[in-house]
Amino acid sequence: MKKELGIKPFLFPMPVLMIATYNEDGTVDVMNMAWGGICDHDKVALNLEASHKTVANIKARKAFTISVADIAHLEVADYFGIVSGNNVKDKFANSGLHAVKSTRVDAPIVEEFPLTLECEVEEIQPEGFRVVGRIVNVLADETVLTEKGTVDPTKLNAFVFDQFQGGYYKIGEKVGQAWNSGKNLIKE
Ligand SMILES: Cc1cc2nc3c(=O)[nH]c(=O)nc-3n(C[C@H](O)[C@H](O)[C@H](O)COP(=O)(O)O)c2cc1C
């Protein structure tokens, strides 16, 4: 028997993504974002509260990076979701992380995060809530790559967000292969 839970944003898993931008004075801001992800082969969509410092920065610089946080940096990833650059001038400096400027877009790359997409803004909805970015490059730490040079998800040590109770969860073991695990059910 199923119980009705009403109108809730209840999907699982949700990602833990770090959006990094430059403030007007050239310092770095990073925010934690669960409501976003890939929306085309070379595009990401961000769903952001218009009041965030990140939104002002994206409007001004037309660029951002989006990184996958790993468990080693869970504490600081959560901090980026609690504190706003609108209220705390040294938000990023207080995190103890390091950033370098992207050579492709006007946005910072956080050195400690293992996987980063460098993005140019393609579209900002007038009310500032939804931003579409074009991926111009992907950077991955060598430590998370397979011998063939693709990203090994088990080496990323990423974690996911639980929209039901606000928990962070470790990603488990591989249990199948997409476009293959269901093949036996295909009737010719
Ligand atoms: C787990 C988690 C997920 C979040 N997801 C989003 C999100 O998808 N969109 C959003 O606008 N804010 C989200 N937030 C809130 C922002 O990260 C937070 O308000 C942050 O302080 C904004 O920083 P800024 O003002 O420096 O840009 C999330 C926070 C947490 C902890």
C-alpha cells in the first residue's frame, strides 16, 4: 500500500554540486547546489534562488564552474551551502580551499574538487532563477581517471544529497551497466 506524501521535491539521488564564481572584487564565491545538472550534451542547468551572491556574480561575469564535491571535502561543501557571500566577505577564504583562474572562462577552479566543468553562461531567465551554461571544458584530477583516461566514479568518492531528510550519502558499489543490463528483456 502506498501513502500519499503531497507536493514535494522528492527525487533521489540529488547531486552535491559546487558552483564557483568571482565576486566583483575578484575574490571567490562557492555555493552548494542540489537542484541542477546536465540538460544537453554540452549544457548544464542551474536552479538558483535569485537572491544568492552566486546569481549576481553569474550575471556580471557570464561564467561559472561546477564541480563534484568529494567526501574528503564534505564539511566545506556543506559550509558553502550554509553561508552566503552576501553576508560573509571572506566566505571562500574561511573554507581553507584554494582556487585558480580558469584559462577558458571568467570563473575560478577550486583545486581540491576532483571534477570540474568550466561553463559560459548561455541563458539567464529574467527572474534569475534558472541559468543555462555551456560546457567549454572538463577538468579531472589524474587520481580519478582510469588507465584509459576516463573518469572512474569509484575514485571520485562523491556523495549525494537526500531531499527527504537533508542527509548526505556515500555512493555505493556498481550494480549494473546502462544500455546493457536490460538487454535480456528485449523480445525480437
Ligand atoms: C545540500 C544543499 C543544497 C542546496 N541546493 C541549492 C539549490 O539547488 N539552489 C539554490 O538556490 N540554493 C541551494 N542551496 C542553498 C545555497 O547553497 C546557499 O543559500 C548559499 O549560502 C548561497 O551562497 P551565495 O549567496 O554565496 O551564492 C543548497 C544548500 C545546501 C546545503
